[in-house]
Amino acid sequence: MCTRCAAVFTTLEEIVLKDVVVVSDESNKLAGFSRDKLFLSLYSCLKHRFDPINDASALTATITSKLLRNSLDKPLSTATIKQTSLIALNRFDKTAATLYSSL
């Protein structure tokens, strides 16, 4: 509780994915997973929608949870991230999927 205004608030704790999940690009260079990078790539394809921020946030959560099911014991490939994202976008918004596939 805030001692100045008496407002009650909570905190949200999340795993720092870049420290837990490793991503391998086409040249086998390894880097930490960036949820923010995924969010921004989805957001850029959803700008035509009424609420692109919330849409991108929900899709990011969905895609991240699908990716995490198989990624804790081996690196994720960027191709897997793109494919999983494209499948989700195709189900959600065909225009966004088309834009994403051109990235």
C-alpha cells in the first residue's frame, strides 16, 4: 500500500527469458531470447488493427508459451520462432501474417 495516497498495488514477476532460453540464428550464433523483439515484430504487423498493442501482447504471450514447451533443454532456432509466430498470426489475422512473412 502506498503510504502517501493509500492506493493498493501488486507486482508482476516474470522470468527473464534471455537468461534462460537460448536462440540460435542461421549462422549458429547464440543469443538470449528477447520477448521484446518478438513483441515489436508482431506489433509492426498489427498496426492496421484497432488495438495493436493488446493484440501484439496477447500473441506474444501465446507464442512464447508455445516456444517454451520445447526450448529449455536446447537452443531455439530463429526459424522455429518465425514459423510458430506465422502459424499464430495466420490463425489470428491473415493480413498481419502476410506482413510478418515479408520481414
